[in-house]
Amino acid sequence: MAEQEDLFGHAPAPTDDGAAHARPQAPRRSRRVAQDDVPCRPPDAVPEFFARAGAALPAGVHLGTSSWSFPGWRGLLYQDTYTASALAHTGLAAYAASPLLRCVGIDRSFYAPLAADEYARYAAQVADDFRFVVKAPARVCDGAIRGTGGAPARVNPDFLDPAVAIGDFIQPCVDGLGAKIGALVFQLSPLPDALAADLPAVIDRLGRFFDALPPAPHRYALEIRDPALLTPRLIRMLREHGVRYCIGIHSRMPDAARQATALDHLDDGHPGPLIVRWSLHAGMRYEGARTRYEPFDAIVDPDLPTRTALAALAARAVRAGQPAYVIVNNKAEGSSPLSCAWLALAIAEAMRAR
């Protein structure tokens, strides 16, 4: 734990929670459109707030959400209320037509591998400069096979198996998405007790795993859910293997500013690509956040400290000529498209402040 304290430093002082922050809100849902065709909005129909935020966003910064299939985004991204199924199948083109959203997270790959033709279908719906941040399957990233309620039931024999990672994840992604890959993220689930008892061994195992993966024309990134793993030993391993640390904003992890300290150690004065997954509001559980925030059409709990920290990191990446990928979940503040818009304006302000 001494290594961890040295890496994180002291926790930042509390700041204004932004309760009075302005919150653009979409119109409430009316009728549900049955057809499967989700049209792109014409440029003159894009909400002014999104157009302004997209225009302010520096080149090289890719903001996006962790999915695109939310009917509650009517008035924000979509012209009408479509079913979640319709949006999942044909909504990506309309999502990617937004002047603000330059990438998207594919999270469903965590629950089951996707075939190359599924990735190719996604890639065909977006422009050449659009990017995907894709999560590796739990089969590779979870140390346990989980039973009812998510509790570990037994050891996962495929945990950090490079052959499984290549066959189930890396090769289909490369074949289907090609140059549109922004990052391939290995998000480790919370470690079962048997693994958590020997964290140095887990870090060494991660090093062997990354060493066995093919050289990447894209970026490999590691996201963790056990703060005790975030030590200088882990950072050294990532540096040696050319793997990025993915800042994961989650109730299990330290805040963005403290994780940024770990990124500083990794970069050692030479910033690399920024990869962030802003998943959950502090102190929240997923189910509670879903209940509080649905239908995800308004900012409910502004998180100004996180926005400020991420804006500073994105501005630093831009100045260093590096790309930044920030994926935002609805459960971060209440509506991920609106969070992206506010974050874009914060990044523009951080660039001006410099």
C-alpha cells in the first residue's frame, strides 16, 4: 500500500458539486416510431448546444458514449422516439452524424465475443475519421466464472489467455474495424480473493499476457477495478509493453485527478494517447443510477471535478499531438450525450486557459 500512496498522492480538496449548473434537456418522449430506419439529422436540425460544443472541440479529441441505443435521446441525437432494438440495428449512422460525437464504445463485446462481420457492419455506418473503443470479453478479463448475483463461483481457466484474446477479440476487431479502431480495452473485473491475495503475481501475469499479443496498429489499454493494483509496479509493466493505462471513472476507483497522477508516472514527461471510460457517478451503483437517471435525457448530477480533470488531460494530449478518446456512460451524470457536450466546452476552455 505504500507504493499506492506514493503514486496517488493526497486526495484533492472538495469542490463545488455544480448543483446549479445549467442543464439542457430534451423534449419528453411522445409516440414510439415502429420502423427500423433511423434517419440522420440534417445539419440545420442539430440542437444548437451540440453544434456549438462540436465546433469548440479540438481536432484529435474523440468524445463518445458507451452505446447509441437509448430511446430517451429523442431531441438530443434522434428526431423521433425509436425502439432500443431499432437504434441498436440502424441508429449508429445517425449517432455518428452528430458534430460532437467522434467515437463510440462497444461494451457488448464484454459479455460475448462479436464476429468480424458484426464489427464490419458497424464500421460501414461511420466516416473514416470515426473511432471505436472496444472492450475485451469477460472470458479473458474476469478471473472468475460468476454465478447468481455476480459472485465468483469458480476459477476462470481462460483468464488472461492470449490465444483466447486473439481469437475471440483482437483478430475479429482488426478484420472488421480496421483503421477505425481507437483502442482495445482490457477491463479487469474485480479480482477474486485468490488472485487479490498476490497482486505482484497478477501484474507479472499481465506482463506475460501483453507480451504474447500481436504488435498493435491500434492501442491496447488496461482498465482496472481494484485500486490496490495501481502501483508503480503496474505502471512499469505497462510502460515496458507499450500499453496505455485507461482512466476508469467508477465508484470502485479513485477519482480522475488521482488516477491522472498514475498517468503522469506512465508518461514520464512525454504524454501518450489518452483513453478514458467515465462509467459511473461517485457513490452510485449501476442499478441505482439507472433508476435515478432514466430516460437519460438530462444532466441530473453534474460532476464538475471529473469534467475539469478530464478536460485538463485532454488538453494536455492535444498539446502533445496525441489523440484523446473519452467514452461516457449515461450513469456518469444522467445523459452521456449532454456530458460529452459539457466536456467539449470544458476542453475548449482548458485550451484557452493555457
